[in-house]
Amino acid sequence: MYVQKLTPTLKGRHISKFLPLLRKPRQLFSATASSPQFSSYGLGNRNEEIDFDILFDSSTKTPFAKCLHALLMVSGKIQSIFISTRLVNLYAHLGDVSLARCTFDQIPQKDVYIWNSMISSYVRNDHFHEAIDCFYQLLLASEIRPDFYTFPPVLKACGTLVDGRKIHCWAFKLCFQWNVFVAGSLIHMYSRFGLIGVARSLFDDMPYRDMGSWNAMISGLIQNGNAAKALNVLDEMRLEGIKMDFVTVVSILPVCAQLGDISSAMLIHLYVIKHGLESHLFVSNALINVYAKFGNVGSARKVFQQMFITDVVSWNSIIAAYEQNDDPVTAHGFFVKMQLNGFQHDLFTLVSLASIVSQSRDCKNGRSIHGFITRRGWLMEDVIIGNAVVDMYAKLGLLDSAHKVFEIIPVKDVISWNTLITGYAQNGLASEAIEVFEMMKDCKEIIPTQGTWVGILPAYAHVGALQQGKRIHGLVIKTNLLLDVFVGTCLIDMYAKCGRLVDAKSLFHQVPQESCVPWNALIYCYGIHGHAEKALKLFGEMLQEGVKPDHVTFVLLLSACSHSGLVDEGKWCFHLMQEYGIKPSLKHYGCMVDLLGRAGYLEMAYDFIEDMPLQPDASIWGALLGASRIHGNIELGKFASDRLFEVDSQNVGYYVLLSNIYANVGKWEGVNEVRSLARERGLKKTPGWSSIEVNHKVDVFYTGNQSHPKCREIYDELRVLTAKMKNLGYVPDYSFVLRDVEEDEKEHILTSHSERLAIAFGIISTPPKSPIQIFKNLRVCGDCHNATKFISRITQREIVVRDSNRFHHFKDGICSCGDYW
């Protein structure tokens, strides 16, 4: 028996799979009544045939396919080119391209069908270079020429535009260029290499266009960032009476989200329902994603619940929908349901899960996810999951852990660098963000993207590094990203925070203004520079242009009104916000408390807090405490601080505020008590510093600094300035000295404040009457504010001071804040 002879060679454990099939004579044999009967373990005579269709279908692993191959060789069936081609395809389907090629090479007389199968086998298994070589070998076979089935897979395999153009020439030479399959593949190929104009020309010249051609053109435009043109092609398709299929829907829905066109998305959803396309899994998944992008999680959930069949992508989509819309609790709930329904999570599930724990501020589970990923080795295998873990730690404020994970990632992409830079910048560690960016520039293979500029520009803005910011501006122009609304907004913010309000306003008119993002940026700029009236005027222009404000818009307007004492205007903004359907958040309530408190309406501010529908957080009580300090209300300040320490006992700034209230009225026992409480809780006051950039070098001064190389000249200049100030009527305000010391020492302490040291250094280091700009990490001292007005008048300079809250422009003895800050 031949099967018994083959068994030692083919190993019993593999051939045993086929024995049950060979034991079914009715299925595998075709015997006549007169023919002799054979054992079901044998081949029988020539009239008996094995049903190789069943054997092909049963070969689900390579060893089984090898057994089938042996049977085909012994039976002689391998001589059939149809059977040989089928075997080549089987090996390719199982992922063993080398065996497919060996089988292909053994075929003596090849036709174009077997060549196409071999090329497709290479392409299906991502052996693109071998596919191109195989195509050129086909061309050398003089008796055979490619047909229109040859070109689609080989065009997909093109790794260079040169190969693509050569194959296009062959398609043209053989008159296949206008075949719908070939033309569609050419459109795909040119789109992939960014030659969307060539692709469009081919599309327009096609004598007949099928559904695949339209989908190829639409997806090509989308891939090349031409979302609006993709919608135009869709309109052309409808005018020609071509109906969308599920591929068109899946391609076009993300475009609606990209353009913010929810109306088109809803019309497409209506089309899907009308034409019964909702049964397609891909369509439902795309609908979940598009509704999530618009923040309509209710509709996303409804689509998910109406799905008859779900896969892991469906679950990932609904989890991401809630995670991306700041609802980590519901997102985690769907993750639990996913597990209960027997779906195994994949990398994308864990990416969402990492974001969920960061939003929940759940450090413990964050480390658990990190451990889970590490144990499975995914951190080393996929950069996407590595980037997600870095982002998670950064959002949790665990920057050391974020940096360690970043270092572990074996192959970092630009997103890895962007994530770490943004993480440092958003946690107030601007210097560290700039250091990482400098390291990134040393990696020549990493090309900065939009995310890089959006990450690093706020860091330069934070430290007031105008020159470096200008360099980034130049690079943005070179890379044609100036019209990107997020990059443009960051540049506006950078120039404003570096004191260049005119440049910020100029940039505003260069970026797209369809969304409220750039408008918000300029409103913020006006607010921090003390121009609340201009901020309100700009808001009016925004409404006239039909741009809808968001919750951020009103936070910025309320903050601007607060800094300028515009109480009535602030109240108007607060009520107008609700007319736009925006429910006030704690940030809005905090701005209102600050607005009322700064203006001296402390009792009204307290009543406002009592009437709030939300539970007050640290920002609310902090605003009331700050107002109590400004107006010297010890009783209310003590009350606010007690509430503060209940909700946020680890913020040293609140202890400093309360201590300052006591110090201002000479209650040194209260000062010592508050300072002792802070020490007991392991808190240290953030030291005040001021910086100034002179000759492209940044000098930083701390209060009482004695280590600067020009220390003597600085203090000499301050003594001269103080004498001139006193002649003009300056009287030191010792209430800003928060120590119980003698008056002569108090004057020395005031003179040694960091902002005065920086200003004096700027005066002796720059030409007379030239502007000076300094940055302070804390709120500017009241006495220093008064002194700087005198210094601007004496030196005939414009002095710009940016503190932790806002800008002060001093000129001719007057400050832009009008002494209201």
C-alpha cells in the first residue's frame, strides 16, 4: 500500500489527518459495480479517484500541505497545471512562499495564470521585491505576456516610483492601461507616491469607471490630505448615478470628521440605513469612530448596540469613543464587558486603557498596565504601545517613569519624541522639554512633524525664549505648516507670552479662522496683556464671523475681565455662555469668584460659592484666598484656607498666601504657625526667580543673588536707582517684606528681589533707552511693581515684566495693568 510506504517519510502524526478522509470510499472513490474492490486505505485502480478538493480544503497547516503535495506527486496529478497552481496558492495562503516558489519552479510549461499566482503569492506575504523580480522574469519568457490580472498585484508591490513608471509603461504597451482593474491600481500606486495629480489625470481619462475606480480616487485624495477634494469626487460620483458601497462609506466617514462636517456624516449614516449597509461590520465600526470624533458618544453607543456581529475593532472603537471624550468610567465599563463577552484585548485596547487610567489619575493601575505589557514583551515589539505608556506616565505626572520607558523603546519614531517633549512641557518642565528636543535634533532619521512644533513651542513660550521660538517659526514656514491651525495657534501663544503682542496679532490674520481655536488664542493674548476691552471686541467679531465659541472661550473672557476689573462684562459673559448651551464648569466658577474677589466684592464672591451647584474645588477656594490677601481680610482668608487644606493640602502656594495675609498685618505668630504646618507636611516654598535674555544668553536671578559675575555692578546700579526714585517720591512698602526684621534690613530685602536684580542687569548690559523684558516665575511683588514704574521713568525705557499671571508693560512711569492685578 502506497500510503503505508509514505508514512515513515511523511511522519504519522501529519498523515493521520488524511486517513479519515481516505477511509470514506463513497466520498473519495468512484468505483463501478464490476470493478474489483480495494481496501479503503489504498488508492485502488485507475477508475477510483481521490477527492482532492476535500484534501485541499483540509490542508490548514504547512505539514498537511506537504502530505498533499506528496500524494499529488505519487498520483501524477501534479502534472496538471491547474492542480500545480492551486498548490502554489495553498502554500502562499499558509505563508510559506519558499515552498510556493519551489512548486512553481517545478512546473515545466508555465502559462500566465501560474505566473500571476506566483506574483500574487509574493504580494500577499509582503515579499514585494521578489514580486517585482518575478514580474521581470515573466517578461523574459518570450512566449508569454502579462494579462490585465498581472498588473494590480505587481503595482501594489512597487517600492519605488521608478518601478511604478516602468510597469505603467508595460501596461500602456500591452493596451491594458484603461482596464478598470489596471487603471484603479495605477491610481492607487501614484497616490501612494504622492503624485495625486497624475492619479487624477488617469482617473479623468478613463473611458469607463467602475466602483473600484471611484473608491481608488477618493482614498488616494484622502491619503494625500485632500479631504475637501475627496468629498468633491464623491459628489461627482453621485451625479453620475454611482451608488456608494461599503468601501466608499468607510473611506469617506473619517473625512467628515476631519472637516468637522457632522451634517455630511449624518446624511451618510442615513444612506447606510436606507441601502442596508449597516450590516457591514466595517461600516458600523466607522460610524462609531466618526460619532466619537464629533463628541456624540450617545449615537456611537446606539450604533454599537444595534450591531448584530461585533469584533475586537468594534469594542476598541466604543472604548476609545468614551476615552477620547473624557469619560474614563464608561470606557472602563465597556472594557470589562468586552472581557465578559470573550473578546481578547489587543494592543489598541491597551492604548485606550492606558489613556483611561491617566484620565482617572490611577497611578496604581497605570503601573499594573505597564507590568502587563512588559510581561508579554509588547513594549519591545510595537512602538505604538510604548508611546502610549510614555504618554500615560506623563499625564500622571510621573515624568521619571515616562523617561525610563522612553529609553527602553528599541526603535523610537517621531511620535515617541513628541510624546516625551509634550509630557515635559505640559508638566511645567520646559527646560527638560527643550533638552529632549535638542536630543531629537541629533537623530537625523527623525523628521519633526506638526506634533513636534505643538509640543516644543509652549516650552519656549514658558521660558520666554523668543529667539528659539523664532527659529521654530522659520522651520514651520519651510515645512508649509504655518496654515495648520494648531501650529499657528502655538506660534500666536509663543509670541504673546514673549511680549510680542503685535507679532501675535499679525500671525492670527495668517492662520485659518474657521474654528474657535485661533480666536481663543488671541483672546488669551489680550487678556494676559491687560487688554480686556480688546478681548471682548474680538469676541464680538468672532460671533459676527459665525464662529461658535466653546467652553475655553468663556474661561479666557472671564479671566480677561477679572484681570481688568470688568465685573459687569464678566457677569454678562457668564450668562451668555449658558445661552450657547455651555454648562459652567469649575473653571468658569473659579474665574467668577476671582473676578468678584479682585474687585473687592468678597461677600458677593462668598455667596456665589455657596450658591454653586457644584462642589467647590481647590481652584474656587484658592481664588477666594487670593482675593482675601489682596484686600487684607484675615477672617475670610483663614476660612478659605481651611477649606483649601481639606481638598488640597499638598499645594505649598496656598500656605504662602495665608502666611502673606498674616505678614501684611504684622501677625507674625500666624506666619510662624502656617510655616510650621507646611514644614510638618514636607512642603517647601518655590523659590522666586527672574530671567532676562541678553545677547542670546539667558541669565537667571534668585532673590538675594550674590553669585552673578556682575553682582557688584548690579547692586551699585540699584543703589543709584533707589536714590533717584526716592527723590521722585518713592517710599518702600515694607508690607511686602514677609520677615520680622529691622526696617533697614527690610529695604535691603526689597532691593534684592529677583525682578530688580534682573532689571538692573538689563540696564547695565544693554544700550540706553532700549527695551528690557524679564520673566518671573511668581506673582510680581507690589513694591517691585511700584519701583519698576519709577525705573521706567528714570531710564526712559519700556520695561516688560511677565509674571505667573500676566504681563506688565511699564513706560514713562505707568503700567499697562493700571495698578489692578
